[in-house]
Amino acid sequence: MLTDTQWAMLEPSVDQCHPKGKTPPQDLRRTLDAILWRHENGAKWQAIPAELGPWWRAAQTFICWARLGVWERLSPL
């Protein structure tokens, strides 16, 4: 999960790169935490802990951002 310091550094880039859409801006940190949790644990989407938000939102965000190249734009960070 992202620390407050990590999020403070990442948030401006996320705001610039992410497509405006269904994920409310206040939920982006939690959604990114869910995506990172899944990546670190190698788990299925449905295994994401409930406190990280709906698993389907994390999955949809990950897939959408992959199609739109958002991860590549964030990767130099």
C-alpha cells in the first residue's frame, strides 16, 4: 500500500495521466492500493481485501489504464 509520502509524489502524475471517468478522484488512491496489493500478492482480483474497495473497480481500472497507456506514462516515476 502507498504511504502518504509515496501518494503525495504520485498523485500529481496520476491526476495528469488517468482518464476522467467512472472512478471518483477520491477513490483513486484506494483503487491503486488494491491494484498494487494484487500485484504484490499474485492473487486473483476477487481476493482483494474489501477495505481496498470493490475488486471489480480495481480490475476495470487496471485494464482500462493498460489499454490507454496510462501505466507507461506513469512508469518513469
